[in-house]
Amino acid sequence: QVQIEETGGGTVQTGGSLRLSCAASGPSLAVYHIIWFRQAPGKEREEVVCMDSGDGPSYYADSVKDRFVASRDNAKNTMYLQMNSLKPEDTAKYYCATSGQCTRSKNWRKGDLTYEFDYWGRGIQVTVSS
């Protein structure tokens, strides 16, 4: 059984940076696509990035493109999300999840995560103050 834990969140001022880590215990996640998504209070989930399991490209949301960079260290079974030039609208709880594909279902923003992801963490809060 895979357990995932996100760390590295916190409060930062506008324009600051944070690096989130997503550590997995158990089997290697190398074969999975890794998704970072976020959810702010009262809002639907938003996929931030889907990172290919192989050498393929990562797909970033327009809202974070050129500011966030996802990476993975398969040897450590750990994934990272470097977040730069943070804005107040980036404030949310951030989650790391695994999937066999980067395509999300039509209702994923509100639906049951078990239909979307194989494993996911409890999330970590990121707050950007203005």
C-alpha cells in the first residue's frame, strides 16, 4: 500500500517561493503520472500540473505556467513542486496524487477522488499574503 505525504507548505508573502515535497512510502511511483492539484475554500479543485511518468512533458495549468516547476526523484520516491512568484490567488491546499493518465474526467473537480487517482495525500496548506 502506498502512502503519500505532502510537506513544505506555509505562509509566504506575494512574490515569494515555496517548494512542496511529496514523499511516497511503499512501492515505487516511477510508473505513475504525478498530479499536483489544489483546492481553495469554497472553490473547486484545480489541477496545477500533471508530470509524465517517463520522459514526456509536464502539463501545467495556465494559471501557474512559467512560475511553478514540477520534478521527481524516483530514487527517493519523492516528487517536488517548486512554486515561484507566488500570488494571493495561489492560496489553497495542495495535494499530490498518482494516476495512469493526465486526462481528468468531466466531473473530477467535485467528484470522488477514487475515480481519478490511485493514491493521494492529505494535502498541505499554502497561504500567500498580500
